[in-house]
Amino acid sequence: MFKILRVDMTSQTVAWQDVPAEYQGLGGRGLTSAIVAKEVDPTCSPIGPLNKLVIAPGLLGGTNCANSGRVSVGAKSPLTGGIKEANSGGQAGQYLAKLGVAAIVVEGQAPADKLFKLVLGKDKAEIKAADHLKGLGNYATVEKLAETYGSKVGYCSIGQAGEYKLTGASVAFTDQELRPTRHAGRGGLGAVMGSKGLKAIVIDPTHGSAAPLADPEAFKKAAKRFAKALAEHPVTSGGLPAYGTDILINILNEAGGLPTRNFSSGRFEGAEKVSGETLNEVTIKRGGNPTHGCMGGCVIRCSGIYHDAKGEYVSKWPEYETVWAWGPNCGIDDLDAIARIDRLCDDFGVDTIEIGCAMAVAMEGGLLKFGDVAGAEKILTEVGKGTPLGRILGSGTGAMGHVFGVRRVPVVKNQSLPAYDPRAVKGIGVTYATSPMGADHTAGYSVTANILSVGGKVDPLKAAGQVELSRGLQAATAAIDTAGLCLFVAFAVLDIPDAFAAIVDMLNAKYGLKLTGDDVGKLGGQILGMEKDFNVRAGLNNADDRLPDFFKFEKLPPHGVVFDVPDSELDKTFIF
Amino acid sequence: MFKILRVDMTSQTVAWQDVPAEYQGLGGRGLTSAIVAKEVDPTCSPIGPLNKLVIAPGLLGGTNCANSGRVSVGAKSPLTGGIKEANSGGQAGQYLAKLGVAAIVVEGQAPADKLFKLVLGKDKAEIKAADHLKGLGNYATVEKLAETYGSKVGYCSIGQAGEYKLTGASVAFTDQELRPTRHAGRGGLGAVMGSKGLKAIVIDPTHGSAAPLADPEAFKKAAKRFAKALAEHPVTSGGLPAYGTDILINILNEAGGLPTRNFSSGRFEGAEKVSGETLNEVTIKRGGNPTHGCMGGCVIRCSGIYHDAKGEYVSKWPEYETVWAWGPNCGIDDLDAIARIDRLCDDFGVDTIEIGCAMAVAMEGGLLKFGDVAGAEKILTEVGKGTPLGRILGSGTGAMGHVFGVRRVPVVKNQSLPAYDPRAVKGIGVTYATSPMGADHTAGYSVTANILSVGGKVDPLKAAGQVELSRGLQAATAAIDTAGLCLFVAFAVLDIPDAFAAIVDMLNAKYGLKLTGDDVGKLGGQILGMEKDFNVRAGLNNADDRLPDFFKFEKLPPHGVVFDVPDSELDKTFIF
């Protein structure tokens, strides 16, 4: 029987709660958003006692369904002021599900300057003092915790950025090798965790068990069909395992949609040097690992291990978004430096996209020059130290633009745009503009049909068809995030009809339901509606569903395009 | 014939335009808001080329009506993201009106790192390079300009803060002695001016003439009645001339509504040391001037001149809001330091309220201790230097709270609350929450009936009647700001019925109209409606009309009150 764990940081007490009827049938993003939408005062301070931090595995968590171990983190976002869900790989999703935890809801606020940890095991949960972890990065935090709790557990933690309550702060989760490299990165959720006084969560799955299945045989069959689809699709079986997500550098550069030097061009002359192909080559040469799963049960394994020239571990493979944010977007073509930066970001606990974009805005603002990799690394280290400049950087792109008076600030709802220029990939522009999460490529990855010819083909340079494309993808994504599936399964789902059918069959076999594909699709739309409604109550309206003005009048080389999806069309995105 | 001067900073050209029908009958705030609401894309970047900076004298500007020389500055605010009007004393209002300028509309954007000045005289306007003024504070800017243009002109300028495009930057206007001590302070309008590349405006009234009057005799009679009312009311004839606005320190402290140490108490133990009474005493002793008009034609003369212990000029008398922001709100009781701070703020060109509140938030965030006056002065000097910390401070209270992860951040629409705690002066809380300008006491000064027994009496500690009080005052204020009258005439207007009748009579006598008192009242409501509409189109909704959550659950000593005007009541404020 799944339960909700209520953690009251004001009194440092915990309580188990049966899942109320209104939250049943939900997991992952669906559950975090439902709890935030229902229980959090939308006008509250995101770093005050009235906000709640919700951590939930997906509906398929705890099963042997491939790639079903994502964990969702939700709250009112200190970055966007709206609702937020960010999900992550790592071990936590599967472990929580195996412990029968539907969600952890962290409420209230500990006394200032006190830090605590939550220690969670089979049928037990305790809050303990953790002042000894104060000021530690995620790597040192996990190392310290592992002295007590060992290596057979999952850790969730915040670095210095979360303690400082910076709006670029992430929530870190350990991977299979106990490295805090998987992050619920976007929207400053680490600041919410920090504001609660919660430094870390220890999740011990010992004596936990696989999630119960209503029809084990049917589940097994469906799970096999699903895994087969993932093994068949060229992206999930070929491109991603070999080159990681960084495979996209050359593809986007070719398409003229690789945002370069703070979104002033769509092509970067140094792209090849930071491409997935180069990453693969360097990794093999140095004895790293090009094909590594970020969580147990992953069959795609797009996360590699990056070694330095001496063959020593630096970081997990930086994702495409990270390589882009600190590479082309900052005019930097040094993969080693980017891997070091990735490590620092993971350690301080900041969103690599948000902070990388902020660095590019700092370059635009004249604080340092585009391409100044030493300068960028130096300023990044200040995040950990909490200097004024470090705090500005750690507060993200909007804050950097605000404080340094920069006009070209690529944010929507104060969250930085990711690695696809919305002028040359217009479908993703619609997602950036309209997602209740702020600019977020994972909220509706229109790059599929715009660039990758997955799930059809829609001309990326034209406005026509983009709203429809984004609408469908945003709803499907909300459902995938609710199931706890890795978003990359979408490549197979979009092209192989049986992959989606298998997901529906697994949900039915697990919960003894008779959902149709339509029901699952509708669920996504309902979740989006709930999230939009929260945002309206938090003070956002249609005028917040817009890209920054410069995308509408600055032409992007090489195609010379502007973002021209009309506002009136954008406002139809959520009319289902 | 009044004209609009269009200043295109992109091409550095000017053009005169007849006032279009839709803008006729408007001046001051009514005109700046009408132009911004009609011509500015509400979703544009406030520091980009699509924003417009509008500077307009009031409807009664250029006449001999007492206290009619206020000048309004309007734009989309980089601080609030909504519409903004801030008005100022000084000589510009009268001079512009005498030159027949209905409004200056600054549009477009000069090339980055180029600075210009606008030189305005009778029937002539020129844009000239002003790179030699780069990096200068307002005092040095005026001094330099005066070498060329002399002392018989008015200057409008920005300091370093405006050049840096900080969202706490003000637009400065010179007083009768050519001191840049009068500021359109709120909402970061200096950043808009800076973003245009406009460092200064020189306004030479030579050969200008008094505004034409449709019925000079009737005007003269009405103006006399108006001046008589100002001379009769105890506030405008006694309290303000003797003690300045700082007279309010002891009054608010007594009432338990003087926000102390970042709004954590309503009483300050050091109030007496920074009170208007002390200010008056020190000023007389040191040979300063306790009774000085901030603009020609002022009969109230609440602005004194502050001298240091050696009898040398430091600054104009700091206003009550300034004394409060840097005094009680920062736990500081040193009047000399506050005067030096006032001078620095005027010189850098920042809003003393916004930046003082930001300093208190920095103290709350642990950057320095409450009461650390040396620390506060030191950090303030960094604003002029443009260090990271200086830029955070100069970006205002919201930015300081954001970057330093502070939970108790007293802002509405990202603009800091002024000098009246909304829990103990609930009528002003309604104004803070609902004004389209963000938290602003001047938008509807409910302190009158709440504390001063002017215009009736409404219990400040109770929710009842506050919405009605604020509604009426906000509408009346919009009308007063449109007339170009100093807000302090409201004391007389609220208590002496003939004062308001005289204003209506002056408007009719000047323009040959037959307005009734009702018409003038309605005008205020219409302006508010126009401003609210802009804000909705800019992305604000009712949920933005709220005080920060801590005012609802933290009890304010000594009365132990919270802000308890229901949200549903707040939402009725603009139902006329």
C-alpha cells in the first residue's frame, strides 16, 4: 500500500498518510503538481514556510519496466513564481517506489541556520540534525553520508547553492555508483529544499519490494514489448548510447538552430570540438565509459563517464544542454573545461542550463568576454563561496540580466531558454513560451518533428503547425512524466505505435485498470490544466506566455528568421 | 499651442507633433500613462528599444497656481514590469510648460556605450553627444552642463545607476539652486533613460511664456482661493514648513506603524534622534535652512537644506521616507549619516526608498548587522562603482532578497514598501497591494484618515473601510498627479472643500472648460483603469495585488496585528 510521507520541518516530525482519493491514480509529475496545486498558497513566498517540496516516483516506478525510475520534484518555483516539476534519473525513483512511498511532502520551515537530514527506510522515517553537512557540496555531502549509511542506498541532497537559496539551485540524486550527478535541475527547487532546512535525504531500499502488480503476466508481456521498441528505434538504440545527448550539437549546428553567444547566431564555428562525436572519441581514448545508465533499469544508457587527460574521473558525460550552455552559448569550444564545469555545477548543486545561460548574459553584459573559459570557471567557483557575484550567477539568467542591465535576456517566466533557438526551431519556441514550467525543452520536445524527423515532420522555420505540435507533445510529456518514464522513450513512442500501447497495457496491468490510450493522453491535458490554473492564481497570465521581445525583431543567422508564431496562436496552445 | 516632442534615440533625431485628439485634456501622469498604455508593447523589455520614456508637466503647469510645477515621468517599469509614473519637484515642470511642451517622448535606443544629451529651448530641440558625461554622478553632471548652459536653466539627468540600467535608478531634476535633489525616484525610470543612451536634458525656459489662460480673471481668483486654503491648513502651513516630511517619524512611531529593522517592529527606540523635530533643531543650529521650496511657486516649502557639523551643505533635507528607509528600517539613528546617504543616493541617482529597503533586506540576510551605519555607507558607495554588490543593491529590494535568498522581502510587484507598516496602517496596505504602480504610498495616501485625522478618521488597525478609503484616494491622486500639483495640496483638499473647487475652477479657467468636481474625480478613475489594463496586458493579474505573505502571519509589535484585509476585498478596490 503506497503512502504519502508528510515531513514537517517546523517541528521536525514525520507522519505517514494514506493516499487521499483525490491523489490516487497519480504519480510523478501528476502527483507533485496535484499536491502543490491543491495545498500551496499560490501567492506565498517560495522560500517561506507555506511552500511545500514534493518528491514522488512515477506510476510505473518500482517495476521492471525499462526506464521507469524517474523521480519528480515539485513546489512553487522561486525562479518562475509558478508551479514547478523537475524530474531526475538516479536511484531514488525506484527506491522510493520499492519502499511504498507515493510521495514525500516537505512542509513548514526549520529554524534559520539549522540543517537536517531525512533518513528513510522500510516503514521508517526520521529527521536528524545535519549541521555537520553545512557548506558542503553534493560530492562531499554524499561521501560524508556514505560513511554512516553505506553504498546500498540512494542519496538526495543540495549543495551550497541550495543552502544559499539561490534560484538556480538544483536537487541532486545519486546514480548507481553513488555520484550526485543526476539533478532535478530547473526552477530552483534546491532553494526550496534549502529554505526548509533539509540538506539531504537518505533512501535505504533494504527490505523494500517490487511494486505489486494486479496482473503480473500481462505486465511482463507489455514490458517486453516496450523494451523491444526501445531496442529498435535508432535514436534510443544507436545515437544516444554511443554519443549521449550531445549528439545534438552537430545536428542543431547543421540546422542553424544552435544558439551561439547568447542567442546571437544559430551556428557555432567550434561546434565539432564539443560534439557528441568528439565526446565519444575522447572518452574511449581516455578509458572513460561512453555508455552508462543514469539509473538502474535503463536500457538506453546515454550517460557516459568523462575522464580527463590523465584518465581520471571528472564528471558524468555533460548533457547536450550543458555542453551547449557553457560551450557554444558562451563561445567556448573546450570539452575538458565543460566537463570540469559540469562537475562544479553538480557539486554546488545548480542547474547547468540556467547558470550557463546566465554566464552568457554576463558575457553580453561585458563582465567578461565570450570565449573566456578561464574567466567563466573562476566566476563559477564563486557560486560555491557565496560571493555577491557568485550569488547573482547562481540566481540564474534573469537575475544576471536584471542586475547587469542586459537587454537581451533569453528567459520565459524568468527561466532560461535551453539549447534550441526558437527562431530556427519554432515548435520548441511554442513550448518555451507556453509551458507552465517556463522555458523548458523537456516540456514538449518539438525538436522531434522540427529537426529529427521523429513523429512526423514540421518545417522548423515556419510558424504553421507548431502550436498543434507543441500542444500534443506537452500533453504526452505530462503523461510520461507522471508514469515516471525517461523522456527519451518518447522517440520510440512517437514512431512505433506499439510502444505507447505497451505503456497503457503496463499501467492497466499494474493497477488493474482499463485505461485506453485516449485516457492516458487526456490525463496529460488535465495535469497541464491544473498547472496553468495554479499559475493564474500565482499571478501569471497569457502575457507571460511570450518569448522575450528580441526574438521577434532580431534576425537569427544563418537563416535570417525571427520568431513569428502570433500571440493569438500561442494562446490556443492549451485549448484541447 | 502645446506640442509633443518626439525624440528618436536610434537615429538621434527629434520631431514636434501636435497633441493628438486622444491625448488632449491630459497632462502629467494622465498623459504619461496614456502614451505608455497606447504606444508601448506591454510585453517588451523595459530597457529595450520598444519602451518609451515620457516626461510631461501637469495640466496646471506654466501657471501661477501654487505648487503646480510637478513633472511626471512614465514608461514601462524595469522594476515592476508594469506601467509606471513617478513625479518630481524641481524646475522642469514649470519650464517645460512655459516652452509649450506637453510631453517629451523618448523612443528607440542609441548605440550601446554612446551617451547623448537633449538640449531644449524655445522652439528648438537638439540631440548632442554627451560621452564626456559618462560615469558622472548627478552633481558632477549638472556642474559640467552648467559650464555650457549656465544657471538659468533646468537640468534633468541620470547618475551612474541609470547608466548601469539598475532597476532602482531614478531620474533627477534640479531645484531652484541647480542641485539635482529632486527625483522621479520609483520604478527604475532612470534605467529606462539610461537604456536609451540619454544622459541628460537641458531645459532652457528663455523666451518661454506663461501658459495661456482662457479666462485670466477667473483663473486669478481661483488661484488665490487655492493658495489661501494651503495657507490655512495646519499641515501645509505649519507642520511641513517647519519640520519637513520628517515630521512623520514621531507620529508613526507613536502609532506603532514605523517599520523598524526590515518590518519586524512598528516602533524604533531611536526615533527621536532622527525625527523632524531633531532635524529642525540641528538645521537651525548649523545655519542650514529648515524651510525651502523644492520648486518655484511652492508655498508649502517642506524641503530644507541640511548642513554638516562644520556648517557645510550636505544635501537637501532627506524626506521622511529616506530617513525611515535608512534610519529605523536599518536600525540606524544617525541623522548626519542619513543626510550623507541621501546625498550619495541623489548623486548616483537611485530611489532612496528602494535602496534603503534593499539595505535592510541585506541586513536581514546577514550581509551586515542592523545598525551598521559604516557598513551601509560603504556598500552604498559600491553602487556608484558598479561592483556586483553595488549593482545588486542598486537593483532594489526584490533583487537583494532574490540574490541573497531572504524570505522576508517587503515588496509588491517587486517595488519596495515605503515607510508605513501595512499591518498597523491598513489603509496604506490596500494602496500598496492594489496600486498599478507597485507598493507606493503616494498612490493613495490613506495615512491621512488612518493616522493624521485628515479627511475623516478610519481606524488604522481594523480592516473595515480601508478599501473604500484607498479607492477614493487613489482616484483623487491620479487626478492631482495629472494636474501637476504637489501631492501635499491633498491635505488642504481633504479638509477644506473650497480647495478642491478652486482646482476645478482653475482647470476650467485655463482650458475654457466646464468640468464639474465629479468630472475631475472620474478622470482619476479612468487613468487608473488605463494603467490597470496595461498591467494586465503586461502579465499582471489580481494575484499580483497582494502583500508578501509574512504580513499575513507575522504579528507586528507593539499592536500584535497582521494584515487582514481579505483578498476578495482587495479585488474590489478598482470597482468604481
